[in-house]
Amino acid sequence: MKKGITKIVVIISLATTSIFSFGFVESYFEVSKNLDIFATLFRELNIYYVDDADPGDLMKTGIDAMLESLDPYTNYIPESKMEDYKMMTTGQYGGIGALIQTQGDKVVISEPYQGFGADKAGLRAGDKIIKIDGNEAVGKSSDEIREFLLGQPGTTVEIVIERPGIEGLLTKTVTREEVKIKDVPYFGMVGDSIGYIRLTGFTESASAEVKAALISLKEKGANAIVLDLRGNGGGLLRESVNIVNFFVEKGSPVVSTKGKIKDWDKEYKALSIPVDTEIPLAVLVNGGSASASEIVSGSLQDNDRAVILGSLSFGKGLVQQVRPLSYNSKLKVTVAKYYTPSGRCIQKLDYSHRGQDGKVGEIPDSLITEFKTLKNKRSVFDGKGVAPDVAVKSHLLSDIAASLLLKNLFFSYATEYRIKHETIKETKEFSLSDDEYENFVHFLDGKDYEYTTESEDILVKLEKAAKDDKYFDDVKAEYEALKNKLSHNKKDDLYKFKDEIKYILESEIVSRYYYQKGQIEVSLKHDLVLDEAIKTLNDRALYNSILAGTNK
């Protein structure tokens, strides 16, 4: 009997092995078959296509199209883009230390980083690049110019510039440096007892910078903290785990990941001694807060450790890993989904199911699942990003302000202002006078910043619909009267939206003297979400009721 059972077990085992072996062989055959088809097609194309085609460009196009059918985060990184990859993970690169942008046929310095090569050499925002090491720069794209400016630290580059308001050309010799972009570009006190930390990325130094800022603010007397993750698109998963760890007990769950390969089924817990598990904490998020930002905000929310304020986050619940390929290239590939401590995945778009048109849809409301926070059992939901505990409506730019911004007119005026004013007051004291605002209004004379308001757009649609329905002749008089009333006057709008325009202008001007830090300080003076966070942190009863789920 025992031999019979053993025989049956062996037969079942062999059958199971055969099934899995068959599955493996079938999968391997499909891969091998399609690689062979692709290789022969590629060879025939290169031999017989009527025009010359660059094999490298052709292959890159094919790879990009293939990966695009999966999700936007799975990317091929050729050897020529390794500097970009290094910057993405470390925040470091070799170059002059400046942002650039295209304006017309010239590339312009838009922001020199304080203390780096471009700044030390005297380059300013608004400087137009004419030549680089004797090579003509006019007519080239910002990507092309960027390649000229990047290079080994210690090497020099000669840049000929045209500076608005200055006759002739200026020549600057810039020494390239190892540039490190800070993940925490600013931290400071907002009010008497609340510390504020702006976190803009999750590179290798993110958690160390947050920890240093947190300790410094506590030493200055902060008894509550605001962690601002708005516009932070994410980065390294381990850095997000470390940052949550600063605020929760050792051993607390932070995030888990699940993938097709079992190696990616992992649970991440707080492994270190925290900095402070009691200090009241507010985390600010918006539609630009993604990935690692959502791990931090979602984990702190699920652990009932912080009040989340702002607007719904981006909704990226996917994890990427970089895999090495031949010839020093790499593949950044989505390997897993992540889940916050309550068990929810906040991924908004379902890339595994596409419509017939190839478009990706959001997770339908019927599949949204409710989860509970760990301590206070508050309701949280998956599939839509991280929803704030306190929703604060974002301020939308007026049409005129948006037009002035897109036409670079704030930028151009700030460039002229910097030439005429060697210094300005400290950031917190600086404000444009009414006379200076009038100067800006005069500066705009003859400039193109035409725009249509939303009301005007709706009116155009109404006219078309009325004509299609044969009603327009009956309401034409009323339509023309309404059109005249809604018709905007650019000059009037400059005064109607003066406060908003003035704020943007002050922010741009301050950046020319106090760089990114000054620009952030100006923004905090007109920040509705931060104001709500300060109000919440100052009212401990309100703060506690939100975390308890009793506040309505």
C-alpha cells in the first residue's frame, strides 16, 4: 500500500513538473521566436529600405514604442543619458549649475544655483547664450546647449552672453563643478513655534536633509512641523521609508510591495530610533505629489500620525527598479505595486487594461475599496491617490496672469529690474510700491499677451450651438449685449488682478537676489494651504479630532 501511495505521489510530481516545464518551454519559445522575427526584420529593413536609416535611431524608436505600450515609467536609458540617470538618483551632476530655457531662437539662463559655477562666474537669470567655447549657440535647442554645459568637474567652459540692458556681448569663463541639487531647498520657522520643511525630491540624501532640518527646527523651538510635499514627484523608495521612520515608533509598518517575482514581495518597517513620535505633524500634498511622496503621506495617514492637507495626490502606486543592459545602457522597469500600511494601493490608472483606442482609464468607482487606518480606524480608500484629511481648494491663476507667465513677461521685467537695482530689502520685507507696479504696467505697453477668458470661450460655443439650432437670429441682440459686457480689457485686468500679478512679480524679482530660497519665502506669505495647516496645528483640539476621525 505504501509503495502504491509513493508511486502516485511520484506520478503527480512528475505531472506537475511537466506542466511547469511545458509552461516555461512555451514561454521561452515565444520569446525566442519573436526575438528572431525582430532581428531578421531589423536586418532586412537596414539592408533594403529605400533611404538611409540610422540603426541606432531606428532601434531606439522601436524600444521606446514597445515600452510606451506598458506604462510611462518603464524607460530605456542609453549610455548617452547616464548623466540624467545619475542626477535622477543622486541629485548630482557635473556642470555649470544653472537651469536654462528656450526663448525665441536663443537659450536663456533661467536660474543659476546659488554658490555654484554659473553663479560664481557672474551669470544671471535672463542672460542669453550666444556662443559656447566658440560654437554658435543661437538657434540651438536647450537640450543641445545642455550637452555643451555638462562635463567633468574642474573643466572650464567659455560662454558668450547677451545681457538685456547692457550694450555689447559679455564673456564668462565658468568652471564646472559637481552640482548637488538639495532635496530640502528650504526650511525655517513659520510663526513663533511651527517649523516648515519643503521637500522637493527623494534622492540619496533626502532623508539625511529632512532629519537635519527637523532637528534644527526643534532646537529653534518648533513644537509642531509642516512637511511640504507639494509638487514632489518622488524618487527612491528607501528614502521615503527613512523619512516616515523619523515620526513613528521603531517596528511600525511603512509600506509593502508586491510583484510578479516573489523577490519583490517585501514589507518595509521603521528600523531605526525615531526623531520624534509625538510632535504634531501636518503634511501638504497636491496633484504633483507622487510615488515616494504618496508613500510618506499615505503611511503617516494610515499610522494616524499626521494630518494631510491640500488636494488629492497624483496616484502613482508603482515601483521601478533599474536593470543593467549591455553596452552600459539600462532599463528602468516597473516591478511591483506598493501598498500603504492599511493595505491600500493608491494607483489611479490601470495600465494593464487599455481601451480599443489604446487609452488608459482610471480605476472605476465600483472597484474602489475602503480601508481603515491602523489606530483610529478612520476610512481611507484605494485607487485614487492620497486624499487629504483637510481639503483646501487651490488658487487658480487668472487668465491674464497665466498669459503673462507663459509669455515670460514676469521673467523679462525681473531681468530689467535686476539691472536697475543692485540690491533690494530682505525677502520678508520686500514689496513692490504702487509706483513700481505702474512701471510694470508701462513695461507691458506694446507687448503681446493676448488671451481669452473662460466666459468668452463659453460664449463662442454658445454662438455656434445657437446657430446650429437656428435660434441665433432670435437672440442676436441679447448675445451682442452679453458679449460686450464680458469682453475683457487687458488694462482693466491688470488692476482687477493686481494683488495676484504683484505677488508673482515680487516672487520673480526676489529670486534674482535671494535665489530659490527667497522665492520660497515669498510664496509662503500667500499660501492658503500653509495657512490652514498653521491654523490646524495651533488648535490642538482640532488637530486631535481630525486624527481621531471625530471632526466633521
